[in-house]
Amino acid sequence: MISIRWLRYAFGYSAQVATQSAPVLSPALSGACPEPCRRVEGKVEGLAPPRFGYALLFTLVLVTFSLGGCGGTPAPGADQVKVAVSIAPLADLAQQVGGEHVTVTTLVPPAASPHTYEPTPAQVREVAEANVLVLIGLGFEFWAEDVIESAANPDLMVLHTSEGIEVIHDEHEHEEHEIGNPHVWLNPRNAMVQVGHIRDALIEADPAHQTEYEAHAQAYLAQLEALDEEIAAQVATWSQREFIAFHPSWVYFAQRYGLVQAAVVERTPGKEPSPAELAEIIEIARRIGARAIFAEPQFSPKGAETIAAESGAQVLFLNPLGEAEGPTSYLEMMRYNVAQMEKALK
């Protein structure tokens, strides 16, 4: 079972995820860090000072929140567990486990890039009112540290769902992912681990509904296992095993189903490839006989279009975050992506 951490302040991601060691909470040591602290590999880690821009914004948010928080009308579903999540796939996992006992808020919109996301004042308030904050970890939510500190919610449970998952380090990793690739949810077997973490967190936050959370999780885990088997059977029919992705989102998927990410268009999200990098990727595309260059709707497809035009391929879109409008289903999202891959790899 994951070690659930009740935190007064967030400490961002930590190297214990990459090494699969759960954090150990310890008392404050001679002012080294605010209570509670955590000790990782014999070193006490505290909260880094927030960036000035976030600090100024969130101070104004909290002043407004404090002034307007008294005498208001209670929010609908006040008896529900309030869950804030970073991305839409986590929202679906949390809703599947929590059912009618939770209300789930997604912070990063599916159409936005999680690598350039900036929280809004309203979203800071959501975290301030939440019982549980569900994150990927591994540095994926680079903004979380400042948001949680500014929300000043002493009862907030912060959950890193990547704990216990074997982290991949790949050659295309960029600076934000120095401790490992965070796109763990794109392997359904990893999503099963994340569901278990969410189940345990909800039980700790709301033990009165433990039976329902366990039943919901068990039923959804069966669906994820069936999805994994379905994808494996489908991928087994593909003749092409190598592909070119937009950025290193699909390494966990590739590892699970015996595929190879031969290259990526943007090694750093939002930074277009240099002419030398474009030439290298075009050569790889020609060598592997790529029929498609995969782009993602959260980013400009310009680089992918250039490579496709020079290598005789088409541009197809994979979506690691789900649809921009309406409810996002993890199962539907994964089936959509497999269908897109199949157009180029079968």
C-alpha cells in the first residue's frame, strides 16, 4: 500500500519515486524545514522558495479568498470528497473509483500543454478547498509546489500516483524530466497501479465509504486489464514496430507492447527542432519507412509537418490527455490512440 502523506506544504516530486522508496515523515530538525519534513536517502528535504510571479499572484488570490470566504452559501456536494487532479486521465481514474462520493476538478485543461501550464486564481482556490490532490509526480507538475504552498490547506492530502512504478530513463529526456519520464499513465498496467493509489487515498480521506471504493476499484481494474489484453492482441498484428512521436510521451506504451520510439520531434516541449535535428529525424523516418509522424493537439504540428513532407509520411495525432470537450474517458482515449497508431504501423 502506498504511503499517504498528509502535508501542510507540498515538496514537489522527489527522487524517492525514481528509486521506488516511499517517503518517511520526520519531525522538523532545528529549523531545517517546516513541519512535517521528509527524509529521503538520509537527507532532509524542505520546501524551496516559490517563484516570485506565482507568489505574488497567489497572495492576491488568498486575500480575496479570505475576504470572501465567510458567510457564503455552501457549495453543492459538500458531503463529497473534493478531489483535485492535475490532468484529465487522472480525473477519470478518480471518478471511476470514487463514484458518487467524490467531486473531481481537473486543473490542466486537456487542450493545454501540461509543460507550459500556469494555474489560474480559481484553480488555486480549488486546491485550497480540496481534500485530496492527485498528481503524477516525477516532476510532471512543476507548478504543484507553489500552488499547494499558496493554497495553505493544512488538511490537503497530496498523492503522487507514480510511486511504485518502474521509471524509464530515455535518451530523449529533457531537463524537466531529469529523474525519469513521467508519462506513466499511457501504459494501462501502470494505470492499474495508479487506481490502487487513488483507492487507498480515498479510503483514508473517507473511511465511511471504504466498501464502495474497494468495489469500484476492483470493477475498474478488471476493465483496465481487459484493455491491456485488447491492446496487446491488436499490436501483435502490426508489421511496423518503430515510430516517431512528437515528444517522449509514449515510451511506457512502447515498452509494454514491444514497440520502439525511434525519434521524437521536440525533445523539449514547445522548443522546435533545430535544422540539424530535423535532418536527423527525417533520415530516421526514411530509414524505418515511417508512414506517419505523430503530433499531439497540445502542441504546434509545424515540426511534424516538415518531417512528414520531407520523408513522404503523413501527420497523425495522438492525444495523451484526452478530448478537449466533454467528459474524458481513459478507456476511450487509449483506444483512440491505438487506432491512430494502427493506421501507420499495421
